[in-house]
Amino acid sequence: MTAATAGGRPDRPAPPADKRRSVTGTRKAVAAAFLLPALVLLGALVVYPIGYSVHRSFLDGSGGFAGLDNYTEIFTDDTILTAVRNNAVWVVVAPTVATALGLIFAVLTERVRWGTAFKLIVFMPMAISMLAAGIIFRLVYEQDPQRGVANAVWVGVHDTFDESAGFPRARPLPVHPLKAGGGGTFVTEEPVRAGSPALLPLVGVAPGSMPSDARPARPPEPSGDGIAGTAWLDFTRGGGGRPNTVDPAELGLAGLLVEAVKDGRVVAATRAGPDGSFTLPAAADGALLRLPAENFREPYNGVNWLGPSLVTPAVIGSYVWMWAGFAMVLIAAGLAGMPRELLEAARVDGANEWQVFRRVTVPLLAPVLAVVLVTLMINVLKIFDLVFVIAPGSSQDDANVLALQLYRSSFGTDANLGLGSAIAVLLLLLVLPVMILNIRRMRREGRR
């Protein structure tokens, strides 16, 4: 029998301890049974490694107690300090640039018909692994313009405004009527005279490297009071040619700059035609002919993208290529949920599109932009693959980051697991403030 309450309702007996339920209606024992595997995995894969790393960071490479020596080395070793500085650059630059590009792409493609196709193309690099992206950009940044896309474009733009020299290794032979003039120039041994042919033979140019408009050289013809001459490649394939003589199979040095110099002053200048022929006015009579050094300078070979000074920006560029699409998709989702009446009200009040974007769109997107920035900041703190694959061995110290240094210290030639563990703990400490900030932001958003 159950006792009746004052209101006439019988009191229900308290359930046994093992039958009690949680606030969700689930028995606590059942809930614990379901949570146990996850807790075991969490402890084995997260808690234990963190605890062991903290413990190992106080030991030296052989396992003896080292105190704070490993942490002291982090802030005194030049290589590790470079990694810390590079990580700071990564945290500031990479998330900011990727988020800014994502915002621009999302806003500009919102109203165009082909916006979805563009977003798909921009987001596609996210489907590529970091390793594959690193291999792609290692080829993109190759120094040789024949292989590296970046340098092929850069050299093409450079040569459009500043044409490269055509004959970087051309030179005269001892039997030729030319001698070194200093500073990479060549001059004739004797002054030229009107009515006498001026011969400027050179060697050292591969026939396959000759200008595309080069024609068979034509022997010079006297030109009245002026100076007529020929500049040509004094080399016949297969042999049989004679030095200082224009043979039928030899090509003219098209575009070669020729100067007439008297008393150290240039009195006339011209360029050789496709057949190597050139003509100078009467003022060149009695002058020495000089071939300036600009005829022979090395061709522009582009930018050393993976050199010490540019390797970090180059690797950051490859990261932005991958993650700008991620930022664009999240921001585009935020734009889709934005109340349009606020934008229209701003336009009705006389705001132009830039003012609407700066004073309405960006403030409304602030929570989404914060999510993207924080996510990318956490991501770049542990960047490893791109730096390891893209940076060559000669520049890897200059591109070094903490995650790469962690790998090198723990598994490199002079492995020191204590130092590697100390770097791992430092990385954890750097990530924690960003994680706490993100958790607080999420809780604040949840209370709204």
C-alpha cells in the first residue's frame, strides 16, 4: 500500500539507486557505458600523449632530468627562434589574406549568374591534400622558366618591357679583329675607315639560340662616306668554314648593338639587321667599333621564389590558394542568411555600395569572419606539410615553422625527444588562447 498525500494523491516510492535516470531520461549506467569507449580513446589519444609530452619535455635526449634546459634552448637557438618568428608571420598573414579573399569572392559572386561555378573552382583546392598541393607548388616555383609557371609568367612580363640580351656567351676568337675592351665590352683592334668593310665575327652562340629572325650573313658592301659592316656568328656546322670570312651557311647576329667611339665618346650607334649587316654615318670614320656589354649580359631568369628571402611568402601563397575557398564558402553562407531589408534600407538612405559593404555587410558578417579567422589561425599554427615539401633543403631553415622544427628535433639527425616535446608543449600553449577565445565566442553566440 502507498501512503496518500494531503491532496489525496498517493506518494510514489523512490526508485532504487540503480534505476535512477539522468535529466535526459537515460539511466546513468547506460550513459556511462556509451561514454566509456569515447573516454578511453580520449584518454589514450589526447590526455596521455599531452601528459607524457609535458613529462618528457623536462628530460634530455638520453632520458636524464634536464629541468628547464629544453625550454631555454627554444628561446636561445637561432633555428628555433626563426621557426617562432615564421609562425608569428603565418598566424598574422595567412588567415587574414585567406579571409579577405574569401570575403571578396563571396560578395562579388553573390549576384552573378556564374557565381556557383566560380565558387566551385575556388573551393576545389580543398579536395587536394597538403602533400599534393606542396608538390604542385614546388613545380610552380621552379627557378627555370621552362618548368616553373610562376617564373615563366614573370619572365614573360619582364621581357615585354625590358628585352633580354640575345648573345650572353658570345665572344671573339684570338684570330678575330676584336679584343676585350673592359666591363664586358669588345672593341676593334684598329679604327674603321670609310669604304673599308667592318667585320665583327663572334663565336660562342649555339645555333639553336640564335634569334628567330636571323638570316644568312651578307658580306658588307662599301657605303660611300659611311661605314658598312657585318656582325655574324663565325661558325659553320660540320666544319669547313674560314675564320674572318662570311661563309654562306653562317648566320647574322640580328639586333647586335654596334657603337662608334672616338676619344672615349660615342659618335654613332646602330643595330645589326637580320643578316648581320649594319651601316654607320660618316662621323664614324676613324672611330673604334665597340660592342657594349648589354649585348652579352645573361638573360633574365626570373625570381628565386624559394630563396631565403621569399620562401615563406611563397609557401603562404600556396596555403591561401587552398584555404581561400574554405573561407569563401563559410562567408557566402553568412551572406545568404543576412537580412536583405537592412541592405536595402542603407541604399534607400543614400549609401553607395562601398558604404553598404563597409558599414552594413562587414559588421553583420563579423561572427562568421571571426569563425573563419580563428579556424585558420589554429590551422596555421600546426602547418607542416607545405613547408616540408615546398621549401628546398637550402632554404628550409629560413622557412622553418614550429611543427617542422618539432619533427626535425624529434626525428632528425641529432634527435632529442626532450627538445621535441618542449616544442610540442609550446605549440599547445600557443593554441590554447585561440581555443579559449573560440569557446567563449561560441558560448556568447549561444546565449543570444
